[in-house]
Amino acid sequence: MNAKLVIASLTLASVVTIAPACAADAAPYTVVDGTKVDAKTMEGWRTWRALACERCHGKNQEGMVGPSLLESLKSLSKDDFKKTVLEGRPEKGMPNFNGSKQVTDNIDGLYGYLKGRSDGAIKAGRVEEIKP
């Protein structure tokens, strides 16, 4: 095998190995100016509003009866978030939402919205969809 081909093969293998890790680190939302979000995140915000999650977690996700999601999502993995929302935590008063089509259809967007709030990238209050 010639040296150029070996180097090209190693470089390609390195990129393929590294690419998934980089993709996993990407933010699960896109936000501009703190209030304009991508379509998936917008659906997450709509799901948050439709289910009135603020009754327990506060209108700005700062916590009330339920914990602050601004703090929880700093350490909660996406998988643990999904498990909590879909299966609930009945012992703590958190209902399960696995029977809600809106939640199951938009769980990734809901996570993206709340993660964006937790990261400080999305401002409190109303958001709008980024216009193409």
C-alpha cells in the first residue's frame, strides 16, 4: 500500500471516529437573540405551555412545588430527562406523560427548550420561530 493511501485512510478513520462525539456535544436547540428558536425547540415550548408545566416548575422554570428545571438540566442527561417526563416520579408528585401524544411527539423539542433555558441561551418568556 502506498504511503499517501495509508495516511488518507488513517485521516478518514479519525474523522469517522471523532464525528459522532462532536455531534453528541452539539446543543439540542438553535437560538438567535435569546428569543428566536428552531422549529423543534418551538414545538417544545408549545408543549411546555400546553401542558401547563409552570404550575409546578414555575413560569420561568425556576421551580415552585416541583424543582427548578434551570438547575436540574445542568446535570440531568437527555435520557434521564425523557425517563422522568415519560415515566414520571409519582413519589415526588411528578405525573407520567407517556400517554400524551403531544409530549411523546415533541419530547426532543421539550428537552431542547428546557436545556436552552438552563444553559441561559433562551430567555424567559415568549419565544418565536426563526424565520428562514
